[in-house]
Amino acid sequence: MHAKDILIEAYNRIQEEVHATVEGLGPDELSTRPSPDTNSVAWLVWHLTRVQDDHIADAFDLDQVWLSEDWEKRFGLGLPRHDTGYGHSPAKVAKVRVDSGDLLTGYYDAVHAQTLGALRALAAKDLERVVDDRWDPPVTLGVRLVSVLSDDLQHIGQAAYLRGLLQTSAA
């Protein structure tokens, strides 16, 4: 198995988990926060998708799906155009509300399609290309792709855990 095939498999797992976590939750459940300083399922899925969109677009010199396919307008969150949720205050977390999980999964699927297109075109040597020289050592494409995977997996795990808490408390 080649590195790009492993990456594709890993990103496909994120997509599966996003759908499994969001499926069947209504707007109130998606926006519920166990306490005022915690995140909601909607925020976690939106954030992991924004980070993937932002970082993949930057690494492959692509347009962010958030902007190029008008997802920013569809969500209508009133946040800055390039906001990914990093460092959000509780008030900003509360702004991420959706009427349906379909909005979250639709945006994730669009970002996922762009991600897979970029990954399918990869050659092994591409993973060594420096994509961010603001760090020491500079960040290669391979490191960036694993970093996004790690972040996404952590956040979808948090969202799945929160879903379980919501379903347990509702039972």
C-alpha cells in the first residue's frame, strides 16, 4: 500500500465518523453544550471541517470550499470569512448553530471530495515538499496531512462522545 492510499483510507474514516456522529441529531441536539465553556457537536464538526478545508487548500494551492462553493453564506454564522474556529470564545462557539445536520455533512463531503482529489494526485516525493516555513523545522506536506488527520480525529471523537452523552441524558 502506498502512502497516499493510507492517507485516503484515513480521511475516508473521518467522513464515515462525521456522518455517524451527526446522523439523526436535530438542531437542538447539535447545538447543545454540556456547559457554557464547552463545544457543541455542530461546532466540533464545523471546526474540524474548516481546519481541513483551510489547511488542504493552503497545502495544495486550492481555493477553500467554504468560500468557493458559498458554504460561508449557507451557514450564515456572522463570523469572519476565513475563521476556522481556532481560539473561539464561548460566545463564538455559540454562534455555530445549524438547522440540520445535512448542512454539516454536506460541507464536510464537499471538503472531503477536494481532499481526496488532492491526495489521489500525490506522488511520494510530494510529501517532502515544505508547505509552511514559519516553523522549525519547516512543515512538510506529509507532516501537514498527518496533523490535519490528528486534529480531525480528535474533534470527531469529542463530537461522538458528546453525542453519546446527549443520547444517554435523553433516555
